[in-house]
Amino acid sequence: MKIVEVRERTFPIASQIRNAVIDFSKMTLSAVAVVTDVVRDGAPVVGYGFNSNGRYGQGPLLRDRFIPRLMSADSRSLLDESGENLDPGRIWAALMTNEKPGGHGERSVAVGTVDMAVWDAVAKIARKPLFRLLADRYGAAATPRVFVYAAGGYYYPGKGPSALQDEMRRYVERGYTVVKMKIGGAPLEEDLRRIESVLQVVGDGSRLAVDANGKFDLETALAYGRALAPYGLRWYEEAGDPLDYALQAELGHRYEGPVATGENLFSHQDARNLLRYGGMRKDRDILQFDCALSYGLVEYLRTLDVVRSEGWSPRRCIPHGGHQLSLHIAAGLGLGGNESYPDLFQPFGGFPDPVRRPASAPASGDGRARCRRERDRRCVACPIPSWPWSRPPRSISLLPVTASAAGGPRRTRTCRAEPSPRRARYRAACR
Amino acid sequence: MKIVEVRERTFPIASQIRNAVIDFSKMTLSAVAVVTDVVRDGAPVVGYGFNSNGRYGQGPLLRDRFIPRLMSADSRSLLDESGENLDPGRIWAALMTNEKPGGHGERSVAVGTVDMAVWDAVAKIARKPLFRLLADRYGAAATPRVFVYAAGGYYYPGKGPSALQDEMRRYVERGYTVVKMKIGGAPLEEDLRRIESVLQVVGDGSRLAVDANGKFDLETALAYGRALAPYGLRWYEEAGDPLDYALQAELGHRYEGPVATGENLFSHQDARNLLRYGGMRKDRDILQFDCALSYGLVEYLRTLDVVRSEGWSPRRCIPHGGHQLSLHIAAGLGLGGNESYPDLFQPFGGFPDPVRRPASAPASGDGRARCRRERDRRCVACPIPSWPWSRPPRSISLLPVTASAAGGPRRTRTCRAEPSPRRARYRAACR
């Protein structure tokens, strides 16, 4: 078996939203398809990956450096011991050949996107949902129910407290118990009014997290901390520059509530520095390293080793990015949850629409999400525009029809009470 | 005035050499030309920049993200208060619009390369050598004599101790008083034999630095440290991963001689972390941050602020990269020296051939290096394939002839005892 081809395409996920530091007017991401010659259910297995929002698509690096390097490797050197599946670790080593240490940005996104597609292919070839494969491989107990929260609350032209409340109400109505909003893009007083308007919707500070996206200097971070303390928020996220561990430590010293950070640290070395020097507290704080931006799951496994060796529980990890790779990792390796962007960054954001109670949505594995409607509890298979796709929706065309699954790209929303034999196998594997 | 165009091109600097971590078989770099509508000496001013070796060329990021972003900015917003020259800080801010914090790699190289070209243009428009402009602007005392050392000693197929000695002998014969060689790409015993063979040529450990390129874990770093200690080497460079500050601190605790690191830290935040957590010793250790790989001189000025605020002298900075931007910074802002690659990474590496005594080579400013031959002490102007070029050599064609300096690209090696009026002005400015 071998990788026949790796395709990539850059997609716009442009939007008028902004956080405290950037706007998303020209935001892009990369989607990657790893095409194998392994046939499952009558079609070649194709693994798909995409990078999370906020760091730009890496088409150029993929085309110029990483895909040619991967395709020039001896295909046998990329297989596992059985020779019957890909070995993500060996593929990772091939991708990172002749790359110097340090400088973990951009290339970490390119490699992470390929790695996501590789793991998708590996799970499909193994005929297992990825979370189950991970639990089996690494000796963890699979926990198909994963806490997810709704990230939103961006600044938007003309968006007042009422529109912000409407947005949060939609999340709550969909079943989310925790929501997140941006701060730091307005003066403190205005941000406090925004926070209070959201608290009117969600009811309690423990159901609201706030995110400053690394904007604040120490003085501002502490001023916000003093103002936020009375609300008893779920967490206070990325107050200062992600690499300013001294600021983070001082904030943790002064702000009693949980803090969160890590989405802009893109290697296990950077993650280790946060744990060594950032004053993070093992009993309450949240680690948000995002594998799609950080060289993928192969590197995230090293990060989890660091997390454990520094005395932390993986339960304190709730990754950034709102993609299903992290959902699978959470379900398969015992993380504390995952981010979700219910209405943003489409068609790449969010989890399946039919998920009425996201906290009970099991991770998917063969390109479909098995999930339950809150009302009728029917099992439904949801071909949705989230990774992993058995085939991506028509708007995300990466492959000629012949190389894709039989029938080519399509998007359906049908829900069937009676699953196909394939779905039945999948349901069995999910249990 | 305005920037008319920014051109970039990727060049191979491929070679069979290798260090402990990578080989250079597919190494590239980016060269950038910033074309202005300002006329000096009858031709439009063009600033040139290129990125140092070891991190790949960034043509794709430049083309897709940074050059379009810069060219879409209001050209008046990129000028200084006088409106008669470019403002590198404002250009930097335009380049970094909508870039999230953290993730300092790849884009840091793209931005650094543009920034180098911008400063070249600024100096040419101001009719000053850059080092003089920097000294004037930042209140430093210009020191046109800069310590440089010869970096080489790479592993190379079939290269034994005798070839290594020949290489080092060539550097010594050219006047270099300090040379550097690679370690960590062979077993310790073999590296020690290589080191001893070089010491036979250079005579004394204080004239030899060694560089492990971040290869070692702590145990290996300390084992090498114990073996190296008796030689009294100039410095022991990048023993471990550039982000493993704890390893660096432990090494500094156990190895008494000078250590050096920093070339793979690409932001002032990363530099600050090294100084905060890396146990570096202000009385002996060397900081090698390379502005061309690290968002350019605008960011390097922040790094120098960090260096000073952490209680260090800029004299402890000897940048990586062997380019003339760092040579100018060293001469204009009082660094301790600069790296040089006399025979490597051509046509981008090295300083002027006629420099027989590199320690006395003044930095250049208008595309020519004013320097002295050791024997005849004649002033010579050397149009050489190093930045800043008044025009790049023919092999590095970035511009159509019409947009370049009058006469188009050419390469000459003539040395004139009697300088032209322009050279005379330049000599006067260098004094």
C-alpha cells in the first residue's frame, strides 16, 4: 500500500468578525487530502485534514516543501510494522527531514494539516473510529462523551449587546452549557457591559469564558483580572502574549479564578515552557494547545507526555480549534473537552447540526458523526462539513470525482433511523 | 515618494554540507528588492535583502501574504515624519497587520527579509552607510571595526581531518582569528579528533568555537561539555534544543566556558525567555539572535531593548547569519561582532574577498564595502555579492534592467586606489 497523492487547497474563511488583535477579513485555511491505494467499501481511502482558524492557510509551504518531501520518500518507509497501514510517526519524520529545531510557526500548521489527514486515513484503513483506535493503541479508556463549549462572541461591525445576547441564546438553545466571548477589543468598561449582557442569557459566570487573544500587557491583564473576579467566570483566556510566561505567572498569582492559554504555542517544547515557567495551576487552569496548528497528533502525543511529566492531568487540556481531530483525541485519550464554533468559519467550523446536546456527541471516525438528537434520541448518521469527511461537501472540492469515494463529492442532510450495514458496524465500534 | 514594487525570488544555496541536524541538499533562500521612486545618482533607489541560511526561502509567504499586504497599504502611511524616507517601523506594522501573536517561525523570515531590504533603501535614500544612520538615530557611537569570525567546519561526504584542516587554514590565511566548526554529527570520540586537528591549525582553543546545532539532549550536552572543557574553546554553541531553557541553564551551571545560542529564537519574546530562564551568564556567554530570520531590524531593536532591560550589554551579541545587515547593526549599535561564511552559501555568504583582516572591515552602506587590504592598506571599493548591493550580481537577477541601477546587473572585481567622487563621499561618511 502507499500514498498515491497528497492534494491541498486554500479556502477563504473570511468574515467581518474580529477579536482583540486581528480581524478575519482575509483569513484562510488549508484543506488536505491524502489519497491512498487502499480500498475500503469499494473506494480508495482518502484522509482529510484542515487547519484551525486564526493562523493562515499554508498552501504555499505545503506545495513547495512538505508535499514534495513526503512524496519523494520511499513509500515503504512510511508504513507501520504490519505494512498494512500508514505510520503517522514515520510520515511525520519524513515531513520534518532537514528542518532545523525551533521556529515553531507556519510550518507547524502545514505539517499539522497533513498529519490530520494521515490519521483520518489510518482510522479509515483500520475500520475504526479514530478515538477508538487511539484508546486501543495508547491504552486509554475511550470516553465517547466529550464536553464541548461554544466559542463566539466576536466583535462585529454594529454588533451591540442585544446581538451578542441573541448569538449566545442560539448556543444555549442548541444545548451548549458553556459559551465563550471575546474581550480586549473594546475599553474595559464596555467589555464589562458586554459580559453582563451575556451573563443575563447564560445565567451564571461558570457558564461563560472570556478570551483576550493575547492582547494585554501585565498592567491591563491585572486590571481586567480585578474587574472580572466578581463574576466567577469559567476561565480568563490568553490575557497576554502567549510567550510571556512571566506575565502569565503573575496573573495566576493575582487572579484566583481559572485561566487558560496555549493555543498559540505550537510545539511540545513551547508547551513545556508554559508549564515550567507560566505559573499555571494544576487544580484549575486550562491548556489549549491545538494539534492542527502544532505539527498534528504525532507532536500532540509528545505534548501529552510533557503534560504528564510535569505532573498535570490530560483532563486539564481543552484544545483550541473546534475540529473533530481534537474531539477524537479528547474522546480517545481522555482530555477534558474541546472547543466548538457552532456558526463560524463555515464550512469548516462547528460540529454536526443535529447535535442538540453537544456534551453527549461522540467523536466520529469514518467520516460520519454518530450522534443523538436531544428529543428523539434516534441514531443518525450526519455527512457534515466537518472533518473527518468520508467525502467533503461540494464546496470543498479537493479531488477529481474518480479519486474520491464512489459518487464523488456531495452533501446530504438525510437522517436515517435504520442505519446501513456500514453505519451499523460504525455504531458497534463506537459503543 | 513611495514603494513602487516589491520583488522576490527564491534561490538555491544547496550544498552537500551537513551539520548535526540537517543537510543543505535542498536549502534555499529568498532575496527581495524593494523598488522606490526616489532617485539617487540618477537611478531609482532599490533596497535589497535576503534571508540567512538554514531556514528555507519564504517566496510563497512573501507572494501570498506579505507583499500584497504591504502594497495594499496607503503609501503615505509607510513614510517617516518628514515624508522623504520610508519608516521601517510603520512598514513593519503594515506587514504584521492581522497576524496573531506567537508562532515565530517562517513568517519571521519573510518579514525579516523585506525589512532588510527596507533598511537598505532607507540608508541609500538618506545617503548614509546604514551603520552610521543607526548610530545617529539611536545615539550610539559608531564603531566601524567589527569582530567577525569564520563559520565553517561542516560535515561533508568524504571530508576527513586533513580536508577540515585545509579549510580552516584558508580562513586563518585570510586573516580570521576565530573559526567555528560543527560537532554532534559524529560520535564524540570522532568529534574530539576533528577538534584536535583544527586546534593544530588555529593554535589555541580561544580561536575555535564549536556548534552542535541543537542536537543534544541534556546527558549528551553535558558529556560533550566535560570532554570539551580542557580545550578552553571560544564558545560551545547551541548544545540543545533552542527552546529547552532548562537544558541550557543546566549546561551553564556545569560547563564553565562560554556558551552561545539564540539563532533559532525568532522574536524578542523568545529572546527574553532565553535571558529569563536559560541561565545565560552576562560575563561570558554569547547571544546569536539573527535579525534576518527574526522579523528584521525593527524587531531586533526590541530584542536589544530586552537585552539591556535584562541587564546585558549588546556587546554580548554576535549574530548568526553572516550578512551585512548584522554587520551594520554591529558597527552602528555596538554589538560584539558578527558571523561570516567565507566560502559557503554563495553568492550570498561571506564578506568581501579583499578583506584580508576581517576584524578591521568596516560595514558598508551604499552597496559597497570599504575595506583595507592587509598588505597595501589601499582603500578599495568591492562590488560583491553580499548585501547591501547597489545592484546584485548577474546571478541574482531580481529586477529588469530598467528598474535597476543604471547599466543593469553586473559583477566586477576591480579594485581602485583612486575612488570615484561617490566613493569619496562614502569614505567620508564611513570615517
